[in-house]
Amino acid sequence: MSWLAFTIPTITYTGKVKEISLGPPERAVKVGNAGCYPFHLFEGEMGNPPRIAMEVYDVTPEDWPPAAREPFADVLSDPVAWAKKCVDVYGAEMVCLQLVSTDPNGLNRPAGEAAATARRVADALTVPLLVWGSGDVEKDAEVLRQVCEACEGKHLVVGPVQDKNYKKIGAPAIGYRHTVIASTPIDVNLAKQLNILLGNLGVPDELLVMDPTVGGLGYGLEYTYSVMERMRMAALTQQDDRLQFPLVCNLAKEVWKVKEVRLDDPKLGDPGKRGILMEAITAVLLALAGADVLIMRHPEAVRLVRGYLAEMMGVAA
């Protein structure tokens, strides 16, 4: 009996995700540079591995479940100490400062206060800092403009920048050399259009990353996954250079707000472990869809994801 040789079919990629350096040049973290689909190492070079940024809130989070609060119980009221603990104790390679106190539907704290907080955190860190607004279009325009100015020379990554405020945030980001997070609501065409608008405004490609908007496990993650897949297909096989930017996924807040991480039902097991696993699984699935930066919360979830990514990339954790 003779055997026919079998060759695994592979895809020929004609595009590449841009490599972007996040943070100050002397301690920058590089993301992107993929020349194949995520973890398709049998087809090409994946470039830089997905990176994890641990989140810090600018105000004590009162609505977090106990499992999420416990690792940071001693620093929840101090964003500078919190950020330093993420780096010094939990080994964070990046930090994301969530400016939730500026939300007009919440505490509605002034932009100047938020900018001062961002500067203190940036001064205390030796890793790149992402600064994330409340998501309110008008307030973020005011807040992130002042953050850009107050943190001149810090090479922040600021967002979300949306189609209704991109001029007001994009201009100071250009002037003070901060990277922009272009944020659109889970839609390929809207993402491409915003990238075009930011490019026309003058934001250089090396200062642009994308936020596709994400959902947590069981809460729209399937739709998020398919849209991110389509973005990567366009970037890598259709040579669409306006979609060839790294993807940033702000996932922790989406996971830990759902009812399943709060239910104390013996049939569902330990709620703390449940929340950790939901965050870790969400992060892994987003990485498989093409995420370059994963914004996470719980140190144990971060540890699990780091281990998985190392296994997939064939490197030491």
C-alpha cells in the first residue's frame, strides 16, 4: 500500500499589522507587527505577543464584588499606590488608569482633578500608562485634552477617542505626542472610518491603536469576536492599511459588572473563582480574535492568561 503525502493548507498573507511602541521610548512596550492570524505560527510570524495592562481606578470602586477588591484592599483609595502595587507586586507590564470619577452620570469630578491624578500616576510609574475616560463624549473631550497637556513628555495612550470628539482629543494628542485609542461600537466600517478621520486630522500611524469595543463572556463576546476577526482579515489578507493597527480591549469592567460574578449560588460554585475564570476566558478569547492589549483586573486572572499566552507562543511565562 502506498501513502499519499499530506500538506497542511496555509494562507498567503499580503498585509501586516503595524508595530506600535507604547510609552516613553526608553521603556516602551511594542505591540502589533503580526504577519499572520493570531497564533497561526505554522503560517507566519505573529510579531509581538499580546500584552496585559492592569487597570487602576481614580476613585475607590464601591460596586466591585469582594473577590475583585481583595487583592487591592490596601490601596483602593490611592491610585498612585494602586498602580505601583500592580507593577511591583503583580508584575504589570502596563497600567490603565480608568477615570471613572469624571462620569457626568456619577461623581462628575472636574477635568483638572483628573489630569492631576493622571500626572501623579504617570510620574510614579516605570511602565507605559494608558488613560481611559468615562466614555461620555463631551466630558472626555475636556478631560483627555487636559490630561494630554498635563502629561506632556509622558507618552501616554489616551482614549476612548470617538467620532464625535476626535478633533478635540486628537489635536492635543498630536501636539503632546500621546498615542490615541480610536474607539468605535463593534463595527468594521466605523472603525475604518474613524481611523481615516484621525489620519486626516494629522494623527500619525505610529500614534494610533484601535478599541473595537468588547463584551464579556456570554455578553456579546461572540459578536465582538467576529468583528475583530473581520478586522484582522481585512488587515492581513485584503491589504486594508486603515485597519492594520493594534487592537486594545478594555475587558475587565465588562466582565466584573455582570450578574454571574456576583451570584452567591452554591450550584454555581465559588463566586470569586467564577469571576476570575470569566475574566481569564474572556481575555484568552479576545487574544485569539486578535487583541494586542488586554486590560485586566484580577491578578490571578492575569497569571492564568500569561501562562496560556506563553504556552501558545512557545516561550517562558
